[in-house]
Amino acid sequence: MIRLPPEDNERVDAEIAASLDRLRQRSARLGDGPRALAEAVGAAGADGKRLRPALVVASFRAFGGEPSAALWQVAAAFELLHTAFVIHDDLIDRDLERRGAPNVAGRFRARADGFGATEEGAAIVGDAAAVLAGDLLLFEASRLVANAHTDADVRTRIFDILDDAILVSAAGELADVENAALVDVPDTDALLGTAHDKTATYSFEAPLVAGAALAGASPAAQHDLAAAAADLGLAFQLVDDLIGTFGTRGQAGREPGADLREAKRTPLIGLARRSGAWPQISSALALAHTGPIAVRRAQRELEASGARDEVVELVRDSLQRARARAAGPTIPSAAVALLADIATAIEERIP
């Protein structure tokens, strides 16, 4: 989505690798289990797409910042935060793989199998490892910000941004889980709020505003940037929902229609709930977990209802709002161009 110069990528990767290596070295003396946990954490954080650190760096440069060690520390912190959330999200969703390879829970279930644990015992071990791995990375992200080589006021501001990102994302994840447990589908506004909280704050608002704050942007500029970034983040999550429902294996990184099989309550489903075709859509969704034929039927019913087109329209409306907000006088032209590039990249992801 955002391409950094190779030298910037190398500095971010080096900071992330240093944090993961530090964890491995400190864990090695504690025994085989902690050593294996650190290795699993390292594998989880080794080869992500690096979207969030790229946004930190790109925003920093767009607001005229001169790179220093603090930039790479803060950028790396947002990647470790993302990795922590991914590990915990996989646990919540009971997934044992991430992009075709065992995730932390999957690795530790296999480890428990190896020493003779029962199926239930292996599941407990895998779940515990995933909780602890995410916790370690949340602390490591905070440690990087705490040690960032910048002045105290800027460091405090970035801590506030990180703090808010963690709290809002936790609230969004909890709402997502509770929505799935409700007897009826929540209204669309509630589902849109959940979609925003789960992703927009920590994936777009926080890294973009952190980069701007580190570069010395004014409070007014940070405020306007956050508003535009919130719309970008909502659009990004809505496109992710479309990919989870209609995307290919290559787009989704897992079996097509995974959100249908897992009965995710997304804004797409909320919009379909308002359709006159809801009885047949609901029937198709109830069977989607049974296999690819049922998934394809659910996809067809959702498309026929017009819900897919409505979500695409919501995406385009959000991107238009982001572009309009970015046009204000507080945001420099380089940042306006950055936000426009992000909006275009999000639109191009629509399946």
C-alpha cells in the first residue's frame, strides 16, 4: 500500500529484529518453554507487510521530519503492536494457522502433542502460549516508545496515542465477539462502529498521527489528520470484510469465504439484514460452515440482495470524506498526497 525507500525499510526491519532478538536472548536462560515461546514470537513478527510502520515513517516525512533513531523505534513499536493483536485475534477466532503456516497456538499445540498431552491439554497449552506471546509483544511495543530518543513531551504524546489505540482496539474486538453471540444481527451503525474500533485506530489513525507528532506537527494538524485517517481506516476494514466474504485465497490468505464459515457479523451482514431477501440469506448463512458449495450459495444470496454494492458505496464514501478532510489548511501538501495515495490503494483492494 505504501512503499518506503529500501533504506527506510532496512532501518525499520533492523529495529524490529533487535527487539525480537532481545526477547530470544533473555528467554534462552529461562528454559526450553520460554525459549520456544520467544522463537514463536519471532516467527510471528518476522515477515509481516509492515503497513503500520510504513505509515509512521511516511507521515513523519510528509510533515517534514528529519529521521533519527526515535523514528525507527516508534515505527517498530506499531508493527509489534499489530503482531500482538494478530496473535490474540487468531486465538479469539480459534485459528491455528496464519497464511498457511502454524501460528503461535498451532506451534504450541504441536509441541504439547509431542510430549503426550491430551487433545484438551494441547489446546490449553496452545491458547496459553498465544495469550502470553501477545502480552510480551504489547510490552515490547510500549518499551520501544518509552525508550524512544526524543523529548519528554513528544514521548508522552506518542504514549497517549499508543494507549488510546490499545484501548479502542480491545473495545472493538470485544464488541465483535459479543456481536457474534447475539441472537439477532446488530444494526448496521453498531457494526460500522465495531469495524472502525477494531482496525481504524491502531492501523491508520495511531501510526499516521504518531509520525506527524514525532515530526513536530501542530495539535490542529494532528486533529485533522486523525479525522481523515479514521475514514481511511474504516474503508480499509470494510474492504477487508469484502475480502473475507468474496475474496480469493490469494487476497484473504486463507480459504475463500472464511468470514461466512465463521459467521462473522460484519456491516455487510447488517446491510443484508435490512433486505427483503433476508430469510433466504439467513438460511444460506446458517449452512455456510458446511463447505464450499454452501459458501458459494451464501455469496450469491448476499450479492443478489445488493448488500455487497452497498458496502462498496460505503467504502467510496469514506474515502471521499478522507480526501475532503485532508484538504484543510493545517495539513501540508506532502501529507495530502500521502493520504490520497492511501485512499487509492484501499480502493484498488476491493474484490
